Amino acid sequence: MSVASAAILASAIRPKESGGGSSGKETIGESIAKRPIQWLIVGAAVAYVASKALKGVVKTGGETRTEGAETGSENNPFAFNNFLDWSKVPANTKILTYQEALARARQIYNALDVVAYENEDIVVGVFTSIPSKIQVAQVAKAFADNFGKDILTYIKDGNKTFNFWTSGLSAENYQRVIDNVARKPKY
């Protein structure tokens, strides 16, 4: 509801005054007491507009957690350039071949690169099936190498280059992926 439509509605609800018996201006308190519904509607409209204006400015707790998961590079497999230090990988660590990492990256890409229906379960399932953070980093690297995109941005926003109707994962599934990867062992 816009402020203009709230004002029109409020003027329709306002009781008609009889005769010009009012000699002075009424205070806001008196106005609220006389027309509580009008003030409730105006207050709701102002609160709605203020919430829309502040939505992009104030971060929620979930956004702060996600931001930390996405940008922390010390133990973040999505920041694969810093994470994939092969000199620190213990011997006998199970790693993916490049073709295996690329196959999983393609599964993620193809699940969200559709016109009408995105299959979020495939994306969540791929990340659930990867047993360690080093393998997640390998998939993220293969994704960036082959598709020229950051995997987190892609799963969050979808394929906006050619397909305008994709939107990526829902906020709930995106957070599931972030939390799932955070719980995995490093190697």
C-alpha cells in the first residue's frame, strides 16, 4: 500500500465534523484519539516504506554468517586459489581427478542452467556427496576454469548471463550448502 492510497483511505474513514465549532488546532495526541484507524493505517504505510528502504542496508544474522563463509580464505574451499596448497596436503589424501571434479561442476551448472525449472536438489546433493573440503575446492576450481564464474555466485544467483528467469538456490538451500561444506573435514 502506498502512502497516497493510505491517505485516500484515511480521508474516507475520517469522521465528518459538524459545523465549524473548532476554534484552535488539535494536537497530535487529540488527532490520534479521534481517528485511531487513520493513524494506524498511516503508521503501517510508513513502517512498510521504511522497511523496504532499510532492507539493503541492514544485514541479518544469516547474511553475516554466509558472508563469513564465503570470504574467509584460510579454511574456505570456495576460495580455491588459497585453499589448494598441494604442499600441505597429507599423503594418502583422497582427491578427485580433474575429470571427476569437472563432472560434478557440470552437474551443478546444468541443474541451474534451465529456462523453467531449476533442480536445487541436484546442487545440494552434489555438495552433500563430496566428503572433504579439498574436494569441494577442486570442484570450485574446475567450475571456475570451465564456466568462467565463481561457483558460490552461480549457485546463489543462477545463470543471469543468458537466462533471465533463473534465480539460483533458495536462501534455505544456499545456507544448507554453506553449512554442509563448513562441517566437512579439510582432507
